[in-house]
Amino acid sequence: MSRILNQLGKLEKLAAADAAGDARAHRQLLKGIDDLRLAVETPAETMSRVHFLVSIDPTQPMQNIASRIAIEKKWLHILVASDGQAVTAAHIAKRTDTDEFFVTRIMRLLVCLGFVDEVGTATYSANEVTRFKIKDGAIGAEKHHFDLDFVMGGKLVDYMRDPNIRAFANSLSETTLFEYTFGTKAIFGLLEKNQEQKQSFDDYMRSRRLTMTPQWFDIYPAVTKLANVRKDTDAILLVDIGGGPGQELERFKQKYPNIPGRCVLQDLPVTLERIQNTVEGIEAMAYDFFTPQPLKGARAYFLRDVLHNWPDVESRQVLSNVVEAMDAEYSTLLIDDYVLADINVELREAEMDILMMLHTSGCERTEAHWQALCKSVGLEIVKIWSAGNAKESVIEVKKIG
């Protein structure tokens, strides 16, 4: 808090000097505004802004390039490992067999971004953002976005100008930008072939909802709403469909280890094979959600960030398989996803919608869009549960009798 208040005091003085016509103060004011943002942001918010930033600054890609270089060369790991001691560019260069001048140039930009602290000439130390950036989830996010999105960006103009392509058609039956760039219709085909990207994707997904943000079972009062699970020993409490490495069920079981009923994680074998340890009480089941759901009559079925990966045609197929398995008088479907406002959509949500279009031909949906999609397969939305500081909502859905 003191850092924020100090920065606000500096801004007040600079704003007065700027208003008086001090050209030097104007530049310092712009820099101070950037510093204030860094003071207010959490490390996760800083990373998100850099990954998704929509900027009028044409040099924005330079920031991403510098960050990706530092991650690939593990320079930030060296700073964190120094345990608070200052590290010179010469030391980093020697440790990573890199030209010292090159290290200095890249680190100069990372200092501007607030990723590292500059404590002397060509001398640096780790800060909170540095320590966050070397976590598996943060590295996974950077590789996922940079290594894919920058390549697609390089193909974008050729794709749009190709006379044989109906660009950005909302259908996987058309040539997608992802297919034009990487040879597979959507990202999931690439993940099956590229082990590094698959690991990055799983690490990223596991970390996306951090512990300081509301979990789905906090937004939706799962313990009370699902308390009437059947008493037989084989009763299924929760089926996490397309649950990836299982982070949502893990957090749920860690908070409520004694809740009755089976918890089942479903995903493709290529995903389940990568899971080293599962939390006690979670069963893993290989399953393709485009096929009939084998687990009938569960108390709840759960889809987190699944349907935004698919256009409506494919989403209806996924939902129809859930509907067939649901008990209309007992089962609940929980969809944890973005629900876009009709107007004044937040920047991150609008960016996520474009990201889904690029990676999967999917989309983020408004409430009306969700209503129409659910109704088309015999489902009815009971309530949309939201929390003020959560980016996503939990849509409670029932099967129409």
C-alpha cells in the first residue's frame, strides 16, 4: 500500500508540472503511470497484460520477444537462484554461453517492464514478478501464447488474401487460420504431436485459476447444492468432463476431502497419461466427450473452459452426450466459463474471444447465446452464478423433463 501511495504522490507533483508546461515532467508522468500500474498489479496480472496486451504501440512485440528470450535462456532462473544477491550481465552471459552485450540489451527492456530490478550498471536482482515468471504455469503460458500466436500472426495477411479461403468462417469445416499455419484444424491436433506444447498447455491450464481468485465451488455453493448425493456406495458426485490434468477436482477434494460420492476425471488418454499423481478420491477415466457419456445419473457433470473451445455445432454434440446421461430429476450440469456482457465487455474477455477464434474456431458467449445453445439440446439454465472478482461464471443447468 505504501508503494502505491508514494507513487500517487509522485504522480500528483508530476501532473502539476506537466500542466505548467514542463516537457520533461510529461515524459516522467507517463513513466510514473506505468510504474503505478506495476505497483497495483499482481504478478499474474502483469503477465496477463503482457501476453494479451492490445496496444497502439507498434513496438509491443519487442516486449514479448525479450521476455521469451529470457525464458528460453533461463536468465530469470539465475536471478531467482541468486537468493537476493545482485547478478551482473557478465555472470548471466558466462552461465548461459551468451554474448554479454546481447544480455544487457534484453535485460534493459525487461527492467522497463518491471520483470527484474536494476540495481547497478548491467546488474540485476529478482523481484516478485521475476519469481512468478519462472513458475511452470507462467512459463507454460508464455510458450503457449508466444510460440503459437506469433507464428499465426506471421501468416495472417496471407490467409486473409488467399482467394481460395473463406477466412474466419465460424466452422471447422472451413480452413482455419490455425490449420493454414500449423496443418491441424485446431490446437488440439497440434498438442497430440508436439510434446513441449502439450506440457506447456497442461502447466498453463493447471495454474490459470490461482488460489487468490474464487474457485468454481466457491462461486457456486457446491457443498450445499450437491449435498443430496445418493447414498449407495457407487454413487457419483461429480464428473469433470475434459478436465485436463485434474486441477479443478484436486482443489475441490483438497477443500472438501470428506464429501461423499465418487469424483471422476475424464479426458483423452494423451492427457491422463501425463498425470503423475492424483489426489486421493479422484478416479481417472479415458473419455472423448464427442462420444456417448458412459457415466449415467451422476449428481453433477462439470465442464470448465470446454465449450468455449468449440463452435456451436460441436458444442451441441458435447452437450447432447451429457444430456443423454443426466437424470432429469437429480442431475445438474455446471458450465464454468465466460458469460460476456451485452455491452461494455471487459478487455480480457474480448481478447479471450479472439484467442478462441484463432486457436479452436470457438467463442466466448453472452447470456443470450448460452440460453439459446442450452435450449437447443434440451437444457435449461437455472441460474448464472458470479463473483465480483472472478472472470468466469458458473452456469447451473438442468435437463428439461
